[in-house]
Amino acid sequence: MSIIVFGSINMDLVAKVPRLPVLGETLLGYDFITVPGGKGANQAVALAQLGISTRMVGRVGGDSFGTVLLDNLKATGVQTDNIFIDKTVSSGIATITVDDAGNNQIIVIPGANGRVNQEDIERLLPLLPTATTLLLQFEIPMFSIVAAAQAARQAGVTVIVDPAPAQINIPAELYPLIDIITPNEVEASQLVGFAVNGESEGFKAAAVLLERGVRCAIVKLGAKGVVCVNANESFFIPAFPVHAVDTVAAGDAFNGGLAAALFEGLSLREAVVWGAAAGAIAATKLGAQSSLPNRETFDAFLKERGVGNCY
């Protein structure tokens, strides 16, 4: 069995600055790197790094970035047979500005990701019978996300959706297809229409999402922790305190840790702890996929903090 990630594959162009610029300001930075990214690819790498059999479905362009992105996915253990090379368009890119406190601003140019269509759904369908879980994000066209979720539901596959980048007008028919949704504070605010700034608002937002048909809502509150609500339980997990360097892929790491734990048969509470741990580790390193922990690093992190299979 395996986990499938259906989503975006980007090259991240990362600039380091002492602080984020204000509108109209030209600011001098001090470092620049290119790092494979894209929320879909990040989550696939996060899973593969934790030792989970992971298949990626998506697109790259017929450019040099596309070659590097595919090679990197293969090197981390992600199965790439169902990634299409679209030679008519560039690969997706993200320009990312990161300040000394680890805060970031991101602009995404979809490229090949914006061309995901029914052909990609057709590549997904044969994989579902041997999958436990499908991970989705919002960096590919919404109709393809809905179609993939519908196909997964029909196949009895768990659907985990990371609603990022934040969007307001999500199709109503998507919510009942989602087993677990994992917005951060900004995304949750966009979804529910009120500010989500902490634990209390997180629980309220989760309740709204359940009313819309989602089976489980997990609201990531960054350094404040995580709230989780479903029909049977409601709980809060504190964040692991770390020195944040770059939070770019922390949310993707969270989803990888969460899905990996569920794949290994752990409880929902334990899975949220795994997600929080993976996200915390990722925040301590610069870059997207380069910040994602392998299993040895991940297990050592949990052991150092006295976290076992029972939390």
C-alpha cells in the first residue's frame, strides 16, 4: 500500500532578507538559493523521507527546472512514474522572501501546475486501489482537486486536504469529500470568514468546517499549537518550541507527519503530534524540501522530547 500526493511541483527561488519589505520598498538581501518545492512535492518528499511508500501525480515543464525537480523527487524516494512532462509550458516556480525571524512572503507562478487536467486524473485512477490516503493542496486547478477527491472517495481512500494557498470561494461539493482538512490560521480565516488568531478561534473555525461536511478539521496555529476536532473528540496539542529559521515548508511537513502516522496505524492524537513535530523540525532549516526531516532525525527529535507512540 502507498500514499498518493496529487498536486504541485515548483522550483522555489528563495531570497534571505533582514526583514520583509513594505509596499514600494527596495530592500537589500544577503543570500539567495534555489530549492525544489511546491506544496504537493513537499508533502510527497516529507512522506518519503519518513519511510512511507509515496507516489506523486502532477506536472513539470519541459525546462531545466523540470529535470532538476524530477531528479530530486526520485532521489528522495518518491515514485515519479505518473508525473507528466509538459513541454509546452515552464515548470511552476515560487519566489520566496524570508526574514531573520523566519517569516515569509511567497508569490507562486503555476506554470505546468496550472495545466493539470482530466488526463492527470486518468493517471491517478489506477493508483487508488493500492492507496490508503490521497493528499491534495490548492496549487493546481480546483476542478481537478474536486475530481481527485471524488475518485478517492469512490475508492474508499482517505482524503487529506491542505487548503493552501488560501482561497475564499471553495466549491461547496468539496467539503463533504474531505476526511481531514488542515488549514493554518490565515487559511482558516479565509475559509470561515472570521479572524483565527489562537486556540479559541481555532476550535470555532474547526466547528464551522465540520458543519460544511468535513469529517475532521485540524487548524495549525504555528507556534501556538494545533487544534483538532471531529465528531468524536476535540483536543489541543501545544507546539514544540524551536528556533524558527524558515517556516516555508512547515505546513507541508505537518501534513507529511500526520499522514505518515495514520499510515502506520497510530491514533489521530498521535498523528497530530507527529505533524507538529515534523513541522517544528522543518522550521529550523532554510528551504522547502531541504528542510524536511528523514526518519532518523524525526525519531531522534521525538525521543529527545520524551514522545513515544503514546502521547
